[in-house]
Amino acid sequence: MLIAAPFEFNSPSPDDLVSSRLHSSKLDSKANFKRLLSLDMPSTEKEKNILIESELAAEGPDSSSASMAKDEHSGLKERETASDSGSKPEILISSMRSASLSSKSRTENVNEEIDISNLQYKPESWMMPDQAEDRLSQLNLAIVGHVDSGKSTLSGRLLHLLGRISQKEMHKYEKEAKQQGKGSFSYAWALDESAEERERGITMTVAVAFFNSRKYHVVLLDSPGHRDFVPNMISGATQADAAILVVDASMGSFEAGLDAIGGQTREHAQLIRSFGVDQLIVVVNKMDVVEYSQERFDMVKKKLGTFLRSCGYKDSSVSWIPVSAMENQNLVATSDDKRLLSWFHGRCLLDAIDSLQLPARDYSKPLLMPICDIIKSQSQGQVSACGKLETGAIRTGSKVLVMPSREIATVRSMERDSQVCNIARAGDNITVNLQGIESNRVTAGGVLCHPDFPVRVANHLELKILVLDVTIPILVGSQLELHIHHVKEAARVVKILSLLDPKTGEVMKKSPRCILSKQNAVIEVVLQGLVCVDEYAKSRALGRVSLRSSGRTIALGIVTQILKRQE
């Protein structure tokens, strides 16, 4: 990231005018501010470390050595080594000297939007959680994996066993599934509700469900496994605090999931790691098909474990659970099948979920909620925004700034788990019912934020990327699909600035002609449309990206600079 002196503004920018209008119309006046390019360290410091998740991350130093915030309520100080979601810092694989990328011409190309320091933000007392509040902590848990590995069946079984699906409802699903000759899909139908999903026998959208464990209120994000629906998986899994990676123990099926071309076990593992998820439960499903073979389980663990380490997962953060969702073995209680009991003496899946650690929540930062979905009420003329609160807090009656439309709305009411709530805080998945705004001004991929602290909007970005396994190199002019939080946008590579040493982050070569598999690079991209974005060092939720082409994820990366908007 570029470190530079603050910009001087001799005349109001469009954002100055917007902010001025917002302040004069509805908000108490605040101290004047000036643009800050760096929130994380003094301008005199000449080096900074850039963190990126990658499949080469295991070569870097141990991430546990990075410092964490001592108090999860203390979010006023920007931290380079702690994520916005509060999860433990990702593996450090490179450090970039600012001098290597910060020539005068680069400085002049930085986006001159107003960028207000979060250090100026003063949270109110109601934004902090009440320690006496009798509510389970919320854990957002993504379920990912290769198509037909049994993700939806596993989810449906869990929900039924934990009382979230009644026996009457389950009987209905069983009857409907048998009528269509898909009797084995009855548990999956609890989540795959659309006619097309049931007809094709695959999940196409992210299904959201809830259950309580002994320790957590779990929000289950059941993601599609088919490669055609990876964009939907990305949108859902970006909300996760931890993940369950489901693999099929059947002969040939596990191998297909790890295949370099089209294997969704491989792609999903890489993607969720790039989202900052560092806690993983690997569920080796369909163990009944292989007669609960320890040899098969050990082979899966050895082969997949090697790949997960190359993605940057630590062995200590990965749990391995053999299960059979169809036969209800080792899900919410210890297995009673002697074939499994003879060699496996570990936890059941529910206990493994309770062993996960909650990331620290950034309650003390300004409100930030990327919008994953919208609900419009034609009869009432209202619009609702759905998503996970990444930072801050919100309550009924709050004024929010809707980006990128830059319009103010009022929170009419809120729902959490389909129940009305008056206050929501960082980590909560909520539906915010808005008033005072036209429905077409609220879009999926947008952001709800604090009116005094608008997120940035741009279409010209500098990215630091790690290229995955590709057959076609990335060139200047390459047309790609960029994914960032809940939005995807066509992107064109306009510059390849440098290749980086994967271990040190030092520039190995300037202005290379192309980028090949496994290479780290710094590039510039211009997007077809505007997106809500921030530099990764300032907001990890708005600063992580993935690049896709021809239905495959080809690179993972972070936003290192926001550059001047391209018309």
C-alpha cells in the first residue's frame, strides 16, 4: 500500500458536496476532516506488510505470531494484523516496500475521493453488547464442497435432528421426493426448495438456515457445489466465520473433487481461505458407502490435508470428522456403528462445531453491511436489505447511507432469524427494512454504512494477486470477472506492474509481459461498472477479491490501491 502525505483540496469535490448536504440536512455537525491516505501507520514509516491468503501461504511465517486486539470492544485503532471480522490474521507471505510501487506518477493516479479516517468515529454506548444479555453468540458457518458430496442432505439431517424441521415437515419432504423418484433427496429438499433445484437434484443458490448448538446460535450457509454456481457460492461464503468442507468418501468421487480441472473441493477450499476463513471442519461424508473404512478415511485426510496446508490452513485449525449423513452416524452424537467405533474415537460433528472459536467482532467501528440480497414489497412500496454486519451496530430508527446510490434511508424495522429485533451488531445476519428511499436505489452488491463514513466507490483498482493453476497466462488486455463481497463485475487488465517473490514480496521483475501459474503479481484492472470497495489494509470485507475466467477461479487477491476513476 502506498504511503503518502494527505491530499490538499482547494475546491469541493462531489463527495464534499454530498457530505455537506448530509450534515446540514439531518446530522449533527462534526469536526472538519482532511483526507488521509493511510490509517494504519505514520507517514514516516517506509515499509508495510501486505497480507494475502493463498495456496502458497504455508511458506510464510506462522500467523499466530501476529498481534491481535486485546479487547474485542476496542475497534478504534486500525490494525494491520487483525481482520475486520476479527478472525486470526492470515499467513504473511510477503512484504512490499512502498518505494517499489510508489513513483510520483503512481501517487498522482490515486483516487481523490474523500476518505475519512475511522479514528474519528466515536461509538455510542448502545452499540456495545450487553454482557448480561441472554443470547447465544452467533456463528456464521458456510457449508461448501464438490457437487453431490452431500452438503444439503447433511444440512437437512442436522436441522431435523436439532428440531428445526418437524417430523410433519420431514414426512412431507419424504413423500414429495418419493413421488418424483428421488427418495434419497428428502433431507436435501428441506433446503433446496425451488422446483428447478429439486428437478436437477443440485443446490443453485445459497440456502440459509438456523440452529442452536450448546455453545452457538449457528447461521448455516449451504452453498451450491456445481461449478456453474460458484458465483453464488462466493456471495454466500464471504459471510462465513468458519466453514465445513464436505467431501465424498466414495471411490472416484473424492478424487474428482480434487481434480485440478473442475474439482470444486479444490476451488472451494481456495476461495474460502481467500475470504479470511482459517477454521475448517472437513466432513468426510458417505462413509457407509466405503464400509466405514479407516484406510479410505486416512487416505482422504492425507491427500486433502497436503492440499489444505498449501492453501495456508494450519493443521491445528482443521478438524476431520467421518460421518454418514444418510445413516445419521457421527452427526449430533457419537456413532453407534461398530465399524466406525473400532478406530475413530474423536468428536461428532456438533461437538466439532462447538469447538470453533468466534472471531472478535468490530463493534466500535462505523456501520458497514455489504448487501447480499434485497427484498421488495410492491404492495407496501418498501425495500429490505439482507446481509451480515461486518462492523459497527444498527438499530431501529437509525439513519443509514445506501451506497453506491449515496442516498439516506431510515431503518424502519429489522429481523434476525425471522424474528423482529431492535438492535443488531457486528457478526449478525439481518434483514433491514428501509423507508424513505426508492427501492431501485438499493441493490445487491451495495453497502449500508454510517452517513458520516461513506465507503468508497471506484472502477480502477490496483491488486496484488496470486495466480492459481491456469493454462492461459494473464496478459494486459485479459478480460476477467472480478468478485468482491457480493458483487461481480467485468474487469480488464490494463497494466501488469510487477512480479513478486512469493516468500519476501520483493519485486522480482517490473512490467512483465504475462503472469503464469503460481506467480504473485501486482496489476491494475478497470471494471465495467462501479463497485463499493476499500483497500484491504483498511477494510478486509471490502478489500478481498477473486478473479474468474471461463467458469474457473484463476487468481485470488487484495486491493492495494484505489486509483482514479476511468470513464
